[in-house]
Amino acid sequence: MKLIDKEQMDIIRKKHSEAKKDFKNRCFFLIEALVSGDIIYADIEKIEEDICKIAHIGTGTCENPHEDWIEDVEKMFLKFEQNGLL
């Protein structure tokens, strides 16, 4: 178990606050959470697929992102947040 000091916790809270404001930030926050190892996936291919999907629509380079992908990202963010993973 990692212990987090006050300064690190303040940084995390700031990131979380920023992530709630805009879709692109939520995407980057999710990717960071997924690659940090704090969230355990049973299926490595699924995590790779999720990261690619989030990166594809989160960077803003996709001119016409799939609505279902956007919805998936929003649901994932809420699910992780509600479960205390973000």
C-alpha cells in the first residue's frame, strides 16, 4: 500500500477537479489511472482497447468520434469515481 502525503493529495484533487470540467481532461485522467496500475483488469486486451478508444477520442484529432465511445468514456469515468478509483 502506498502512502500519499498532503502535497501529492493536493495534486490529485486538483487533477480530479480539472478532469470534471472537460471531456479531454477526463480522458487523460482515465488513461493515467489505467496505466498507473491502480486499476486491475483481468483482461489485458480489454485495457489496451479502452486506452486506445479513450486516446482516440480524447486527443481531439478524431473529427467524428463515435457517440457510443463518448458515452463509454463518460460511464467509465463515473464508475471509477463512484468506486473511489479516481
